[in-house]
Amino acid sequence: MSTDLRRERRRVAGRPGAAAVAGILALATVAVAIALWPRPPSPIPPPPTRAAGPTRTGDPPAGPIRPADSERYLTLAKQGIADARRKWWNPQLGWYNDRLYDHDQYPLATIWTLFGLFEAIEGVALAEPTPANRDAVQSFATVAETYYNRSMGGYGPYQGSHTYGDEIWFDDNGWWGLAFVDAYRVTHDRRYLGDAALALRFLDKQGWDAATQRMRWSTRVHEKGSNLETLGGAAALAAELYEYTGKTAFRDSARRYIRAADRRAAPSPSNGRLYGSPDEPPLSYIEGTMIGAKLALCHRGDSRSCADAWRLAIHSYRHWKGRDPFYKPPADTILFRYVLQLATDRRAAAAAARAHVRVAPAGLYAWARRAADDALRKGRIGILFLKFWDGSAAAAHRDGYRSYRYGQLMTHGAPVALFAWLAAVPRLESAR
């Protein structure tokens, strides 16, 4: 990615509109700066692990959700958003840098780097639906739209790069599309469903390889393993678009991608009854997006999908023993975002219980809280979240084909998004 990204950054140099982008974000600046940078908060105590009733060994505790510390999580999320604005903002280019103290000639953040921050701003607006917070979502989404490369028909990784022939990653389009769906959940502006549909159309038309029944890696690299993370992101995006629009074309796409995942990486005893293949074991964001896809179909009356979402969540809990997967912060946050959404969904729980599937909302909620506590205790350097949640240096890990780097915005934005989703838990069901 680095060589191509440098090319894309060179194309962006001198592009018009940087000042306009800064103006668009002026209102967002007011909203996200409401936290006043208090001293670093003390870690949240781990939630109790006592089961509310008899369980199998390794099962999450039963019982209803009793959201704890919602206001504290909301404060943490607001503070993290404000810190991102203070530390990663590039005043000359009017947008966020990829890394702290980034002096590269083309330093701006890519889609994967920004996804957590985008989701954090949306989660805060769901938790606290004020006009200022909704405006912050709209302002961010307006700039997010500028990542669309019209000549290629998809969202490119670098803001303002619209050259034909650019390399575009299909997983990026899944994440950006899901963020636009969340922008719709906050604002109820159908424009954002249109933005999300552009991402899915790109996945359907250029990403999906019907001959091999898999998702391509990018517009230049067609074969790269099972690519289950892209398949999961596409399934979740299609299912959520179907949930909000009722269009059967979206439903058909979601089912196609779920069937492909079932054929290539069917949950079985050998992989802990999670999605995994010989080249790609169960990973947090794969299981998270597949939970999200099944939950969205559940919302449209598919009771079997309700039960399937709960089965996958319970098996995920067992697989990771109720602890953080410690894969990478952006991926783990995707898992816990959908775990929280499922845990608060009464419709899915009722349908799963009728199918004799165990449901444990309190256990899933506590699982997400434990991950947040890991980030608070081990992920910070000063007030910024710059380490992985097991306390290891980001640069000690690789993201597929490249190493993470110190000070990337994605490492900070991921736990901030998790705090925001924890704060939004009591409102998630009503926001549908």
C-alpha cells in the first residue's frame, strides 16, 4: 500500500478545496471540543463476573443488561474525540493527519485510519442526540464523501484522490459504507444511505468474483487468501442497507455473501464454530461483521438470522474466553460494536430464545466493558491511546502486509469508538 499511497498523496498535493474543507468542519470542531481535556481518567474497575444464573463453563453470565458508567464512557469518548482533533489535526490541509507529528509531504489519514474516529463521533451522537452532535456527524460525513473516486466508482483511501487507475481497497469500501449507514442512523438523512449504496455497488460490481466465490483484495490485486474480513464487511453493509430501505437487491447481496462465507469458512468444531479458513483463522472483525449482517436480516423478520446472530456471539465469547481477542484495536472494536448492538436488541433475543438458543445480554455487555478496561489500563501513553490493548507497542504488530507505526490515529480512534458505543447501549435499539 505504501508505494501506491505515496502516488495518491502526490496526486492530492495542491488540490483545491482544503480551505473549504476546513470551513465545513468548523461546526464539528465546536461539537467535538466539548470535552475540556481533564487529567487522564482512572481505569474503570472490571465488571463483576458472577453469573446471574446457571451457565455452562465458559458461557457469558445471564441476566438483563444494566448499563453501568454510561456517562463516564460518554465523557471518555468526547475527550478522545477532542484529543484527536487537538493532536492529529492538520490546519494547513484542513483535515486529520495519519500519524502524530506527521511531516510527510502527503500526510493525511486514510479510510482505515479514520474509520474509528468516524464511528466514535457517530456513537456519541447516538448516546447524546443533541443538535451539535448531529452537526458533527454531518460535517465529518461531508468530508468523508470526498473520498469517493468517481472515475473508479469506489471510495479511495486518500482524501481528494480521484485519478482513474488508482488502487482502491474493497475492505475500505465496506468500512466507509457502514460508517455512512451509521450517519443515517444519527441524522435520518437518506443521502447517507445513498453514500453507503455507492460503496456496496463497488463491492458488488468490482469486488465480487463470482467464479471463485470470494472478494477481491483491491482493484490491482485480485487474489489474496480468503479475504473474509471484506466478505464480512460487505455482508453487513448489504444487510444494513436492506434493513433501512427494504430493497430486495440489498437482501440478495447480503445472502450471497453470507452463503459464500458459509461455503468457504463455515462455522465448525475445528474453528470454534466461528468463521475461519485455512489461511484466515477466526478474527474479531470477521465474527463481528457476520453478527451484524445476521442481526440486520433479523430486523427484517428473518427469525433464523436472529438465532444465528446469537449463536455466533456466544461461540465468539467462548472462543476468546470472555476476554479481549487482542488482535488489533480497530478490528476488536468492530466485534464489540456488534456484540453491544446484539446485546441490547430485544427482538433478536426473543427470537433466539424461541429457537432454544442461549441468550446472555449482560455477559456480552460485560465482555465489551472488559475490553474497554484493557484499553484504559494498558493502551495509553499519556492521554492518548497509542498502544495495543495488551500493552504492546503498535510497531510490534503487522496489519496484513505492513507494520503499524507509532502514533497512528487508528490506534487512538478505535478505543474511543468503543467508549462511544458503550455509552450508546441504552439507546441503540431505539435508534433503529
